[in-house]
Amino acid sequence: MITSIQTDRLVVISDLHLGNPFSLAKRRVIPFLKWAAQEKYDLCINGDGLEIAQASFQKIAFDVPEFFKMLGEFKRAGREVYYVTGNHDIALEHFLEDWGVMKVSPFLNVHSSGKRIRIEHGHIYDPFFVKYPVLYETLTHLGGWALKVHPEIYRLWISFERFTSRLRARKTGILGEKPHFREAAVELARRGFDAIVFGHTHHPGESELENGSRYLNSGSWMLTPHYVKIEQGEVSLLSWSSPPRARIQTE
């Protein structure tokens, strides 16, 4: 299992939830992967790329084959693909690793031009997930049934969450996040990381930490796609819009 890598060009995406009834990520992520390979970036999928907990089998059949095919082409183009497991896809850990196209890990320590960046999905810092795992899983499955009945429920939930979290954002710097994620990032920064990248919360954003390190969250591709770019040690959070005629170029 690889947990430490060296790269000067890496893009990080998270929470595509391919197979979820609500997810529209497939139509966005395919052009993104083509662009990333063309621009010679390595790729990290930071958890919940695939959906198991709230999956629709019909949606999986529609979303996943082209995604897997694209990753295969991405790999053949000479790029590295890393997959950090999340709470919605952890059951697929061995399947993804045995497939041979990607390197699967619970986290990544990235060394880039003298900088250290930590990439984790972040679910182990979610207090609800940690304290009440059975209830969390039950509610997750119930939410899956609700999404099958009416997928737009997810959009309403996120809107409500944003509305109730504006005061909380003063502590985290990222709208919608509980302070636990920033606290976890601070602890990781104390171990010498210059930047910490999480997913899980579905809220993209970034903030400075007390020691000068940075915390970034790449959000979710279920609504508005964002990605974290690591280039020569510089870390940035960007939104994605498809460039015209992006193509894989095999080296």
C-alpha cells in the first residue's frame, strides 16, 4: 500500500458519488480527466468517487463503465491514478486495488518541490460518523431511498445546510463545515504539513491555519465541480468548466 508519493503535478477531486441517483458528475468528470491527462497531471480521487451506500444499480450501470474506461486511458497515457477511500466506497477497496489501474490508500502524503501536502477524505473527523456509526449508516441508506424517489432532495438539503451554517463558517472559513474538520487540519499541520486537503463535507473552500499552513476542501462534483491543483508545491482550489476539444495524448 502506497501512502507517500512524490509528484510536482497532481489534481485532486472528491465526492463524485457515481451511481448515486442525484449525481451528475459523470458528464463533467470525463472531460476533466481528458484535460488532466493532456496537461500531464497525476490524479487523486479523494474518496467517494463511486457510490455504494446510496447506489442505484441502473445509475451505476450508466455511470461507471465509461468512467473506468477513461481511467484506463488516463493510465495508458502515462499518468498515475491514486484513490483515497471514503465512507461511501470503502467496501470497494480491494476491488479497486485488484483492478490494477489505480493505487488505493487510506490517505496520501504528497511531497512536491519541498512542500508536504496531506490528502484524506476526512470522514474519520466527522463526529456523527465516529460517535454513532450504526445510526450514520442507517440514515445514509434511508437517504439513498429518498434520493431514488426524488433526487432533488439532495439539493434542498445542501441549501438548508448552507443557510444554517453561516455563523459556523466564521470558525472554519468554509461555509457549511463543522469546526471539527479545521481542528483535524490544525493537528495535521502540527506534524509538518504545509497544506491539508479533505473532501467528505461537500463544501468547497479554503482557509489559513494558525501556523501558516492551509486547509482546502475540494467539495463535491454532485453540484458544482471543484478541484485542488498541486503544481511545484503550490496548492490552489479551482472550479472546473470543460475546455473545448480536450483529448488524451498518449506518450
